[in-house]
Amino acid sequence: MTRFIYRIYRKAKRHFVNNPSSFISRLFFRLLMAADKIMSPRLKPQLAAEQKIWKSVYFLRYGSTPPYFVETVAPVAFDSDDHKWPRGTLYDNSVNRNFNLRLYNYFSYRHDLRVMDLGCSGGGMVKSFLEDGYTAVGLEGSDISKKLRSAEWDTIPYHLFTCDITEPFNVKDTLGNTVKFHCITAWDVLEHIPESKLPELFENIKRHLAPDGIFVCSIDTTPDGNPLTGAVYHVSVHDKGWWLDRFEAAGFCEVERSPFSGKEDFVRGNGAGFKDWDPDDGDGFHLVLKI
């Protein structure tokens, strides 16, 4: 039933995005905006006591000095519709325990595992790695969640940063060294990036990827926007072959033996819930790459 409703929703959304505005389309997107708020995982009630315990442990572990900082000339992606008319950055907070466990196993449970999430939204995935005792940071193009102290921007402030990932940036430690990550992720992010800005993004990923590291991403291949605001969220809608060609030209190649056995192991594009796309429906795909 969930997937049946999902397919109706995706078909209707695709139709209304690709056709002139009408009363029905405006009603559809108003309902969709309301649903985004209602269904956001950030609205799940959390016990204040649990939050206080976590924050006490967090600041006891990291003290008063952030272990990392981001060096960038573009701290916010001001030109992006995701910042001008925030949606995913305001409501998403995806986590998948399966992904964490598969990653730990792939890297033989190394104690110094480091993960970076591009387009981290609410920071839920980053926090999940910190809870397990590993290193993780998240970068987000919009600063709205930071200003609102929404989701994990209040609970892990030393590990979430705002940054336009299509401009040169460096994640550095307290000694000023660029941090290398064993895994860099981008969940439903690349389709939001204009084609002309992809080369710089790829260079940023390569600069931060450890020699044995992997880049893992999900890419939605359907149009997305909101005629009510004029926002166009998916500006690079292409099939898997197109994306592989771009990655290959940038020096990436697919990992022959992926650590992930199926869609259930990925943080986005796993077919969970009413709104998450399913690769079985041909709405997107996942890539596991290395350099």
C-alpha cells in the first residue's frame, strides 16, 4: 500500500512539474508543502532528558574547542533554490543503521574511520556515526537549520558546517591539515547541482577522499520543483550512464565489490516511506566510487 501511494504521488508530481500551473497543481503543491512539515522526522518527539544527557556527553568528549573547521570563500550557497526556498534542508534528517554497519564491516571496524556527508540537511547521519564513537562531519549549503538550531544542529554543533560544496573548500583539523575521509556521501544531492559546477564539486571530493576511501551517493532522476515558489530543485536530471561518464572523466571509477548488498543498505533511495524514491521503479540509482 505504501509503494502504491508513493507511485501515485510521484506520477502526479512529475505531471504537475512538467505542465503549466493550474488550480489543481497549486492545490497539490500546497498539500505537499503541508505534508513535508507533518512527515518530517525532525518533528518526532524527543525526551528532553535524553537530549540533555547526549549534549552533556558530547561536550564532555569534545570540550569547548571544535576539532574541525571549514575553510571556504562561500559559506552559504546563496544562488541555490534549496537555500532560497528551503525544503529538504529544512525537513530531512535521514538515517539508516544498515548503512553504518555495512561501512564498518567494509573498513574492518577500523577505529579511526572518518565519514563526511555532503548536503547533510539535519545532520542525523552524522550524529549516528558520532554515537558509535567514530568521526563524522556534515556540510550543508543552506544556513536555515543552523539559524533555527534545528535537528542535530543543536546537538552536534562542532560537526556540522555550512558551505557551498560547488566552491573550493577545505575541512581542516586544529593543526590546519586537510582531513581525509574514508567515506564521503551525498544523498540526493548531485541532481541539485548545475552541470557547470560539477567539476569543482568532484575536485572537492577528491581532495578529501582517503587513498582507500569511497564516495557513495544516491541520485534521483525525476524532475522536482515547486511552481508556487518558482523553485527548481533538480537541475541536473540524467540517467546513470551520463553520471558515470562525468565521474570517469573526473578520475573516478566504480567499486567492483560494493559493501552494500541492496537498496535497503542506503540512506536515501531505499523505498522506505511514502516519499522516498525506489530504484525498482526506475526513479534513481546509487553509485559507489573510488579514485
